[in-house]
Amino acid sequence: LNLIPLLISHKGSLNKIKKMDKLKPQEYLSKRGVKIFNEILSCINTSVLQSTDSFGLSVLANNFDLHHETAVYLNKNGISQNTKTGYSAVRAEFTVYQKTGEYIAKHSGMFGLNPEAREKLKNVWDKKEKQKSKLDEALG
């Protein structure tokens, strides 16, 4: 899999590992869906995620998986088919392809999967990291 390079890693790897252990793909994901889930997760600053975010990540990974699957099918078979009555109609797979693409475009920003969202999230995380550093210095 080669998704867009996602987000900056975060200091405090022990907390990151503990949080990642809580973020598990949902059981309905295919093998490819689980790989996509883990690839997305590996690139996200998990310090801001909760275990319930695994639901949203799973839905997003499933949409990436279905988008891939329908793209392969459509590339092989085309986007239209001839009906029994002789008319040409758009395949149902094309509708799935469109809907999953729309979902990905709409919701991928929540996890920093586009440049604009990454920059916004990076700024938020940098501010949080600076706040933690100041607190550590004061306590230190």
C-alpha cells in the first residue's frame, strides 16, 4: 500500500505505543482494510486519539479498501454495461466507487490525510508540545 505520506511522528513513544494498542481495526475489515488501517495509524500523531477513534479509522480504511477494489474491477470491466434489454447502464460498482471516493475526500482530513489538514493538525500538536515542555520545565 502506498497512501499519501501522512503526519509527523510524536515524541513520547511509550504513550504512543500504549495508545496504538487501544486502537484496533474493527472485525469487519478485510485483510487489505486492516493493512490500510495500520498504515494510516502508523503515520498519525496518536497522542490525540482515543480508543473510540478506531471506529472512524476503520470506516475510513474500509472506504479506501472498497475504492481500490471497485477501481480494479472498473478498470477491467469498464464503467458501463449492456442490460438484457440492450440499453447501456452505469455499473453499480461505479456508484460504489463514486460514493467511497466522496467519503474519503470528505472525511480523510479528520485524520490528516491531505496537506491542508496536516498543516492545521501539525500546528495544534506543536502548540500542545510547547505547552507540555513549559510545564515540564516548571515542574522539572
